[in-house]
Amino acid sequence: MNPKWFETFFDGLALDMWRSAVTPEVTAREADFLEHALELRPGMSALDVPCGGGRHAIELARRGMRMTGVDLSAGFIEEARGKSGPVEWVQADMRDLPWQARFDAAYCWGNSFAYFDYENCVRFLEAVAAVLKLGGRFVLDSGAVAESILPALQAERKMRVGDIDFESRNAYVAAESRMDITYTFTRGERREVKPIHQWVHSAGEMCRMLRGAGFEVVRVVGDLERREYKVGSPRFIGVARRQ
């Protein structure tokens, strides 16, 4: 097992696929959710961590927010910097953020939280708490939460995204609460195979980690329509406030 797989994963065909996997309409809907949940208003400062290619940060910057995006991937940061929008882009580890009480709000969107074991998840949440002003809001999103991923777990998935054929083979290691996944990306004659690991925390663990890092959990929902989180919800979206 390579616990640092994410340091080299986001390049090549994987990065190409992520670029085309989400439509502008989905980004706009997610930005709507974030703007509401974080109680954002024009002029407020917000942190997107990790930001990937920057789609949410750029959309929120267009709405008047002062955005900063952090990601470990040089490829993602280079791509983000090449796009329009007055956003500060920083290449850094999401667990080691170089600010103190700077931001009005922050969010972690996607499955990035699942990249780490319990101790490193706590380290990340403590880093986020440190960069937020008192009372600042934080949204933590993940589809790799036990009550979401296990009821619908499939051993194999295949799809085509643009001109890339994508396949994943999934094995759940119950004693470790860990998903061992092998991704295969194929474009014509080019083929890339990348093994990854995702840690599966329960919804209760997610909330306890947030509270332990200094947050008050305001609400937990299961989708963009803000329905109550329950077993089988497609994702865990926790809305928290820095105490």
C-alpha cells in the first residue's frame, strides 16, 4: 500500500479525464450550494482546499468572493492559473496551510478527505480551523463515507468520459475500513493504471473529527437539495462553524 499515492496521481490521463468529467451546470449548482451554506457575500474571503482545477473557486470569484485555492498537484495549479478569474493559487499540502485566522469561510469538496487515515484527517481539519476566523463556516463534502459508499458498493465500474475509457476495480478491506481501488485510463493505444486507497469513515466519525478540531456541526445533509443525511444518501455534506 502506498499512503502517498495522491502525490503523483493527478497527471496524464487522470488529469485529462477530470478536466472533462463535470459540466459547467454542475459547477454552478455546487457553487450555489456553497454560497448558501457558507453564507458568503461579495467581498468575503474563502478557501478552496484542495481546489483541483479551480472550478468552484473561479465560479465564486465571479460572484464577488475573494478566493484562494490550494492544491498539491502542480498540474492542477498550473491549469487553474491559466484560467480567468482573480484567484490566488497556492501549491501546498492541504494538511499544512500557511495562514492564521485569515478566511471568512472554507470548503473541501469532492472525495479528497478520504485520501487520509484518521490521524491525517484530524490534522487537516485542525489546519482548516486555524486559517478560519472565529465563527467562520466550513463545508466538508465526501462520497466516501460508510453510510453512502457501502450500500451501493460495486466491485467494478466502467464508463467513457470524452475520449477516455475509465475502469475501476474496488476491494473493501473491512478490518481497516479502507477501499483499495485500481483505476485504469485508456485513450487509444495509451493506457495508465493507477492504484489508490481511500479511507472510509462513518458519518459519526466525520462529525466527531469536526468537533474535535474546534468546529460546531451546524447541519449534515445528503445532497445538493439539502435533504437529511441517511443511509444510502449519495454524499455526506457537513456544514460547520469555527468555534
